[in-house]
Amino acid sequence: MNTQGTTRMAAPEPRHLPQHRNFKISYGLLQTLGVLLVLVIIMQLVNERFLSPVNIGNLLGQMTVALIVAAGMTIVMIAGEFDLGVGSMVGLSSALAAWLMTRWIPLEPNEQAAWWTVLVGLGVPLMVGPAVGLISALIVTKAKIPSFIVTLGTLMIVRSLTLVVTQGQPIPDVPPLLRALGQGRWIKLPLPFDIAAALSSGSISDLIVWLPIQNTVWIAVLVYAAAWFLLERTAFGRKIYAVGANPKVAMLSGIRVDRVKIICFAIVGFSTSLAGLISVMRLGAASPNSGEGLEFEVIAAVVIGGTSLAGGQGRVLRTVIGVIIIALTRNFLNLAQIDLFWQGCATGGIIIAAVLLEALQRRMSVLH
């Protein structure tokens, strides 16, 4: 009997990539690692403090917010969409957290916030991010409006709400326990960095430096472990790649394309909320300008890491390399005392170079 139109086509079984495809992926990874290595060597030659344990420890802490947001952005870009509102959501989440903990119920001088206000200050922002992501996703999927336009509007709305919450002023006095958690360095890692000390003493043991790692870095590690597992080890992860590669084919294969995209937007929304909380914990305060311009740095880092602007291709662990390249460049410019007004030129140049490289690689893959 002909059952046309009554059954869905089964999703195609995942196939092992052919050897030339594996080589292409490895070659792309080697390219990114090569760029990172060259940058590190040049920066160390120009400024000998660059690879100092103190600078590396500070750099890891400064990267945490961008790392967490970039993990979510990688997922939504693999699905073939963008979210330009991530920076403003980081700002709103941090502002809401600080306001709920310190301004919602006025405190007397030197009075500590009650434990339940701290819990509210942590919980509400974690719900706001996914909620905004869901709203954006519904407009994108149901009204069929490009995510670039929708999230550009979200960026403006959320940034304005941040200014409303903060009244354009920083919100200090975050509870000491959160500051201790965010600024603390409770775990140390042995790293072979102190080459000068080892050469002068002649002892290999002097080569090892015990580097205190900021607590928030470990939260980023957990986020990437979860993102890697989602993309590489779950059926939903395979659906994300399928939707980004070809939504029509994915739909014919029985995948609910809109549902996948909605969940991806909720994930990136959660990542921005978490990053906003991390920002408050690290700085001990919320700034009305928190997260400003972060969306462009994050997109650049994701593209540098090999995620395609067209969707369907990318690896979340390679995004880490992209974030490191962006952070190294900014850190080097600070160490070199380059005027802050010129630093945007470097970031913008990296974004353009990353997009051009991605377009060139795509064209070469089509030719071959």
C-alpha cells in the first residue's frame, strides 16, 4: 500500500568522514594553532612580561566571560543563526544580579544582604537570558525574520533596560562571599613557564611555576565540557549540525528545525546570563557598560575557531583557540601601552581577517 504523506523519512545514519575530510579538519585546526603559536612568539619577543605567570593568570581570568558566551554562540552559529544581543544580555544579567542583591531591599551601612536575596540575585538573571533568547527565537522561526535583524533589535532593547536598572551608574557592594568566589584562586596548576629561573639555577625544578587559577575559569571549563558533550555525543547535537548544514533536508529527515533553533537560542541566552553573573563575581560590581562590544569579539573568536558563518560546521573546543587569540591580542596591546582608542582597530582587523579566511576556505572546499 502507498503510504505517501503519512510517514516521515527516517533521519540518515551518521556516516564516518572520509580520510580526506578528516585531513581537511586537522589542517584547519593546525592553521588556527599555527596562528596562535606565531602570535605568542611575537608577543613574547616584543614584551618579555607577556608569558609571565602573573600575566597568564590575569589573562585566564579576563577571558572567562568571553569563553562562556562563545560556547553558546558556537552552538547557535552551527545551527545557522546569529545572536547579536549577547553583549547586552551580559550587561543586563550582571546589572540585575547586583541590583537584586544590594538595591532591591535597601541595606543599612555595613549591613550584609540576606541569603535569600543573594539566591534571588543569582536565580533571576539565569532565567532572564533564556527568556530573551526564546523571544528572539520565536520571532526568527515563526515570523521568518533574519536573526541578524531580530537580535540587533534585542541588543538595543536590552542595553536600554540595563541603563534603566543601573540608572547609568555602577552598582557596587556585591556580597563578600560572591566576590571571594569570583576573585579567589583556590587551585594551582604546575606550568613550565619560568625558563629564566631554570637557566640561572641549572635546576629543572625551578622551571615549574605553580600558577593559581581563578575560580571562574573552572566554571568555563565545565561549560565547555557540557557544550562538547551536547554537540559531539548526543542526538540533539547531530540535529544542530544537520539544521545548520541544510534546513530543508533536515526537515525532510524528520527533524523539527524550528524547535532545534529555539533551543539553541535558549542555550546562548543561558550562557550570557551565566557570563553576567561571572562578571559581577569577578569585579564585585555591575557596570552599565558591561558587555559592550562583546558580541563582535565573540563572533570573531567563533569564526577564527573554524565555525562556518553559513552554519553546519564547527567545533566548540576550537572556539577556545579563537577566544585565546582575541584575548592575547588585546592583552598584548595593553602591555605595549597602545592607546585604547586604537585597540578597536586591531579587533576590527581580526574580525575582517577571520571572515575573509572563512570565505576563502569555503570557496576552496567548493572548488575541490
